[in-house]
Amino acid sequence: LALGTYPLSCTARPQQKVHFNASQLHADVDAPHAFVILGASGDLSKREIYPALWSLYRDNKLPSNTRFYGHARKNIDVAKLRENVDPYVKISDDELKRYDEFWSLNKYTAGTDNEDADYDKINEMIGKDQGGPDARGNRIFYLALPPSVFQNATTQIKRACMAKKGWTRIGVEKPFGHDLASSEELSHHLSSLFTEDQIYRMDHFLGYDMVQNLLRIRFANRMFDPSWNKHSIASVKINFCENMGIEGRGVFFDENGIIRDVMQNHLLQIMSLIAMEKPVSASSDDVRDAKVELLKSTKAVVMDDVVLGQYVGNPDSDDPRERIGFQDDPTVPPGSNASTFALTVLRIQNQRWEGVPFIIRAGKGLDVNKTEVIIQYKGIENDIFNGQSNRNELIIRIGTTEALQVKLMSKIPGFSSNIEEITMDFDYINEYKDLKLPSAYEVLLLDMFHGNQMNFVREDELKEAWKIFTPILHEIEGKQIKPIDYKFGSKGPQEADELEVKNNFL
Ligand code: NDP
């Protein structure tokens, strides 16, 4: 028996490709639009928000009369903003004129010690550009601000900056609170000012093409439905691996750890899309209703279902970065118990999934960089091939290396009557030769213009997500539970592998 993995290519049928077309969506395209970035001088703004806005502008995706307004406390100007953003965009020679044009539509105001006056000024600037304070025009305010400023900023927007004739939408960045109670406090604050259809809680994973594809894979294909349940599936693993360390984010990590950073939000969103029941329709609210139901059926995580880890330097590594452990990073408070790795097992109590473990594994300082979902099917009953049949797997790769893979058993070609494992591989890079996927931020910011809330987190969804993780986070912090050391560049603690096997993931 030769067990091997052959990459068999599967091809997309060209006539079936349906490309994203912004014009099919409903934007009030003729009205003036203002996009206001609060926290314009910060890291997120320069790395994601401005580059995404530029790409959308370059590709004529935005309403033609859109202007951009940056605000932060620093006394800088648009030229300085542009200088900050330049390293994060690639501009070809023939795009230079358009890039200049984009920046000519930008303004920046620096904060003063009088916040009322600051927000009055933003309102005045927009009003002037949109044809007067009461003229028709739409406004998006994006909070690229530290969470401590969210409440003040939103109160000011409500007081001074709402559109008089047109809509106002508020983009909120994570973290949405630190636990259930603080998240509820923020939610109550936001709902006292805005309606839910004005609030866009950002989870950038929901902007990834493959994450959006999960709905299509499940509900546009007949073949998966009959086996998508406890009768056929042994376990599901959602795996997030990064081969970089925390790179100066020591304070953030000490306060939050990996569970808050990626599990309670991004990876739980992926699990919801994998495990939810079929929504009544593909509308934003029907899909989000289905996700909320699923989260309600998911039990809060318990300590027996958790492994925590923290990376230490690997003195034998050739890569100097791998020799630096979490505790060696000067931004990490000495003796920090923060986890840079976690494995948690989620248990869904409903008819479809009772008894199927959902293993969520995430870590920094690991051996590879990838995010994937592995759906592992049960073994064959009464295997007539002398027990040679391996479990089938559906692997969904997310992020920079989008791919769908299916592991199947197949006859070894030729005289042999034995079987071996083969992999059918649909890799975006091979299949869509000249495809350039938009960034998650491009996709989601455009959704904000179009009022499409499908890929934003609704208040009840957020609450259910926190209910699943808050008890364990409080227990870990209350008992000061120490994570297990693992070497930078390894697969993480061995205890995590053992817990996977115990949970039927082979
Ligand atoms: P930074 O600290 O780099 O930027 C914060 C921005 O807010 C700066 O422009 C700062 O400018 C401004 N700011 C701070 N206080 C005030 C205030 N009182 N009034 C007005 N502006 C203020 O943070 P990030 O850009 O990294 O993060 C911003 C938000 O995005 C945070 O909520 C973070 O959690 C979230 N986020 C960030 C990610 C990232 O990759 N960076 C990823 C995911 C989420 P100034 O000091 O000039 O006022």
C-alpha cells in the first residue's frame, strides 16, 4: 500500500464564474458622500483604511462625489498623511495622476482641547462640500480610534455631525469590549445613539473571499448537505497559524491574549458559517439570524477543553526572530501570563452537531502561516478494503492562499488493487490566473457605502459570542493560569495535539 498525496487539479468552468459587480448593489450613487476617518494618523488608517479607499477610488467603485476627511489630535496635514500611507500602496506611473486626484479630495483636521469645536468643524467642512448644512448628502464615520475614545467620539458624532438629508453610518473597529459586561456597555451606548442599521461592527475576516464563499459552498451545492452533520462528520478543526511573533504588540497581548485577539471574533465567525442551519434567504438579516441561533446552541467553553501556550525563543534557530521569546519582547510586561497560543473545543448542542467537537486552534510564533478549516469525515463502516480507507477531509484555506481541497481514497493506477489517498485541489492562484482579490477592507468599506450589513457583526451576535468565551477568560485571569511554553517555529504545545486526538481529530 503506497499512501501518497497527489495534487489533482480541478477546474472552474468559465461560464459559471460570476464576478463581483458593485453596480448591482444599491448605493445612492448620485448624492455627495463623506467618508470620515477618526484616528486618521494611526496604524490601521495608514495600513488598511486609506489604501482600501484609494483602491476603491482608483477602480471607480465609489460614488463619484465622494470626499474623505481625516481627524486625529496630531497637528499634521494631508501631505503628511499621504507620506504615512505611501509605503502601503503600490502606484504605477500611469496611476500617479489618479493618486494625486485621490489626495486632492482629502482633508485633515487636527484635534484641539475643545472637542465640541472639533466635531462642529468636521460637520461644517462636510456641509460646505456637500452644498450647505441642510443639503442632501450621506456620511460614513469610521472609528479607527483606541476603544477608550469610542464613546466620546460617537456621542460627538450624534451631537454635531449627523446628515440632515441622507444617511449616516458608523464603522466600529474591534475590540467590542473586553468581556460580556463591557461589550454590553458599549452596545447599550451605541444603541442609545444609533439604530442597528447605522452601526457597522467590523470583523475583517468577513471580508475575505473564502469566508464569503462558505455560504455558497454549503448552500449552492447539493452534494454536501446530506453529509453535513453528526452522522457523517467526526470533527471540525479551524486552524489559525502565524509564523511571526507579537512584534511589539506586547501591551495589547498582555491585556488581551490570543483568545480575544482572534478566537472570540474571527474564528467564531468562521465556525458560525460552517455550522449554522440554512438561512431562510441570503439576506443580511436572515444569515445573521442563522448565525445567532447557532451561537445560542454553543456551550460556554470549559477549562477541560482548553490548552494555552506562550512561545519561548528557540536558541537553535537560524532565524534571529525565532530566538526571541514572548517574554523577551521589550513591550511585554515582565512575567506576563498572556497566551500566544490557544486550543479550545466548542460543543454545539443541537440536532445536527450533538457530539461533534469543533476544535479552534490559534497561535503566533508557529512553524507556518495559514488559516484553514478541516472538516474530517468519519471512517468507513465495514471497510471492505482491509481497513485501508482513510477519513475523507474537506479543507478550506482562507486568507492569502485561498483553496478548496478534498481528500479522497482512490485506486492506485495500474495492476494494483490497493487504494491510496489523493487530494483534489482547487487553488485560486492556479485557477484564476489574473485574479487580484480586493483586500478585506476594500470589500467591507464598499459594503458600508452600499448599506450591505451581511458581513458586519450584529449586536445579538456579538453578545452570544462573548457568552461563549467570557467565563473561561475570567477563569484564566482569575486563577492566573500559566500557559505552557512552546518553541518559536514549532507546532505549539504537544498537549494541544493530544486534546485534538481526544476529540476525534486524527
Ligand atoms: P493607533 O494608536 O495607531 O492609532 C489611533 C489613532 O487614534 C491615532 O490616529 C490617534 O492619533 C487617534 N487618537 C487617539 N486618541 C484620540 C482622541 N482622543 N481623539 C482623536 N483621535 C485620537 O491605533 P491603531 O490604528 O492600531 O488602532 C485603531 C483601532 O483599530 C483600535 O480600536 C484597534 O483595536 C483597531 N484595530 C487595529 C488594527 C491594526 O492592525 N492596527 C487591527 C484591528 C483593529 P493622535 O494621537 O494624533 O490623536
